[in-house]
Amino acid sequence: MLTRIDHIGIACFDLDATVEFYRATYGFEVHHSEVNEEQGVREAMLRINGTSDGGASYLQLLEPTREDSAVGKWLAKNGEGVHHIAFGTADVDGDAADIREKGVRVLYDEPRTGSMGSRITFLHPKDCHGVLTELVTSAPVESPEH
Ligand code: V0V
Ligand code: CO
């Protein structure tokens, strides 16, 4: 079951400048940043709200690491802007299978690694009324050491 908006992915040419815009304009700070070579992105997650159980929402700022990546191609064609939305679920495998049965193209046979150790897959935008849609299961929250 899809239970929340996990993040909105925003493509940008210059990650540092875009991070600074969101900090200066709204006061959003970088919660996490990483490079995901498989996806061809350098990204920053800005945490908007949420609790320590992992149920937050984020803005995911994405700068391509190579021109032929999904974000690189999209930026060349469209310029900066909203690239995808991501719904959170406890069961990305099950939800992806259910959605595939409805005739929507799920892009990966098995979920891949996303931000902060999450497991992610994507639905083809042409099957989703023009919206590239991601499904995310967050990494389990580590309990504090005693
Ligand atoms: C492409 N199209 C889009 C789109 N990208 N429509 C809406 N939103 C987007 N973001 C449209 C495009 O305008 C074309 O429409 C058509 O789809 C085919 O696009 P294309 O430019 O020829 O590109 P393709 O087919 O090579 O690739 C498109 C797909 C690709 C969606 C298959 O972008 C993909 O695999 N995306 C999933 C991976 C991804 O986006 N990774 C970056 C985020 P017309 O012109 O034919 O009408 S990584 C991430 O979110 C992480 C790590 C995370 O959350 O943790
Ligand atoms: Co994403």
C-alpha cells in the first residue's frame, strides 16, 4: 500500500546553487547527500517534516553525473524542474507487482538501491499520464545501540 509522498525529485544543473536557493529562501537544510553512480546522479535530500521512524517527506535535488543519464537527458530536453514523484510503501516488491499486473510498465525487474539505502523502482511516465513515478521502501531505521 502506498502510504505517503516520500519525495519529489527536482532536476537541476548546479546542485550546490540549488541547495543554497532552498536554504536561503525556505530555510530547508540538507539532511543527506550522496552520489548514486548507477542512477547517474549527485543528490541532496532536504527533509521537510516527519518523525524518527523514517516517515518524513523530502525534496530530492538531482544533478546529473553524466549527460546520458536519465536526469541528464531530461535536463537537456526540458531544463530544470520537477522530474519525478515518489510514493512511500512498506512493500515496494508487492506494490510493484500489483501495479505491473494492471498493465503499467515497471522499469526494473527487482528494486534497485536508492537514497539513504532505500529500495526503489520506477513506473514509466507514459503509462502514468506523463508523471515519472517512483516507489520507495525506506531502509529500516536502526535502533540505537545500548
Ligand atoms: C522522460 N519522459 C518523461 C520523463 N522522462 N516524462 C515525464 N517525466 C520524466 N521524468 C518522457 C519523454 O519526454 C519522452 O516522451 C519519453 O518519456 C521517453 O523519454 P526519453 O527522453 O526518450 O528517455 P528514455 O526513454 O531513455 O528514458 C525515460 C525513462 C528514464 C523514464 C525510462 O528516465 C528512466 O529510466 N527513469 C528512471 C530512473 C531515473 O529517473 N533516475 C534518476 C532519479 P516523448 O517525447 O516520447 O513524448 S534517481 C532517484 O530518484 C533516486 C536515486 C532515489 O530516489 O533514491
Ligand atoms: Co527519487
